Amino acid sequence: MKITENQIVAASLTLLMACNFAGCGKSRDNTGKGADKANGQSEATVPVKVGPVALDSVEEVKDFYKASPEFFVIKKTEDIPEDLKWEDGLGEPVFSSPNAKKGGTMNLHTGDWPRTLRFVGPDASGSFRRHILDNNAFSLVHEHPETDGYIPAIARRWAVGKDKKTVYFELDPSARYSDGEPVRVTDFFFHFYFMRSKHIKAPWSNDYYDDEKFLNITL
């Protein structure tokens, strides 16, 4: 499997900002006086729109991969051991009530005004994080809440290697992000770049994803 530049572009770090700001005081015209009200609303209360900002990190990401060839490994499908015991978790019991109404809207309170919409880095561990990460993010697999088994999420099946250190995952081809884009295997390369990056200003994440805890990732 070969990573193309298009694949890296799709997984490159892109930050899109579309924030509305309202002024707290009166805006001033060229004469230094407060702005007149227009249509019953002063200019100071008109939201200011900020356009999208894209941070292109393609070259930096490519250099990051090249600097650790022993960690970021690419192999062929034929290299997967043939004697793996694949699991899909479909034999695990259903843990939801058959009488539960599916769908609908749940209204919850939050104990803290969101200081940021980041899920790592400064101010990212507030109580609002559960709404944008903990209660929404999917892992490759999830632990079954009532047994010792696992159930599929992004991966539709998985297998543990004979060394008991290597885990193989097969992605669900229907896995999608909220914008409809498919989940790609190259996204997992990028995940390690992101979590190890100095740009996120998150020492805990940098340490958790270091080389001592993960030997390598292979596509």
C-alpha cells in the first residue's frame, strides 16, 4: 500500500474557523463619535464574520513520517498472517432494552461554558469536552458494558497476533466522519503525528503517544 500525496492532503491538519463576534462597546466612525443606529440596531451589535483559515501541513506531515520509518510502516495485504483468529463481536449480547424508543432528542446541561472547542491542549479538559469528544467519538472497537468482550465501531473485525502485542484491525468501509468523508487507513498515521505534535500544546498527549508505548503502526 502506498500513501499518495492526495491521501496525505485529505488527512492533513486543516483548521476551519467561522466565529461570530459581537462588540461590547460602541463602534466609532471617522469623527470618533458613536455610530448611529441603523434599522434599530447599532453597528456595535452587528456580528463580525471571520472567514475560514486553512493550515496546510502536508510537507511537515510527510517529513514526520519519513523521520520514523521504523514506526510508520507500510506493507502489502499479502503480509498479513493467514492464521489469525478474527473476531467481530457479533456474538456479544444486546445490552439495550428492546422497549427503548430509538431516536429523539436528549436535553442536557453543561456545568461550564466551553472555553475551547479543542479536545486536546490548553483548556480542553473542561466539563464541555464530553459533548464534543467523550460521548461522541468512536474508537476502533468498544468494550461491551456487560461482558469482557468487545463490539465493533470503526473496525468491523480484529485479531490479536501471536506475539500478543500486535493487533490487526479491518476498517468498516461504511465508517464516515460527520461531513460524510470516509475514514481512511492513512488517518491513523496522521493521528500519531497530531498527538505527538508540538503544535497542539498538550504534553500529556505527547507523552501518551510516544515511542515507548507504541512500537509501530502498519498500514
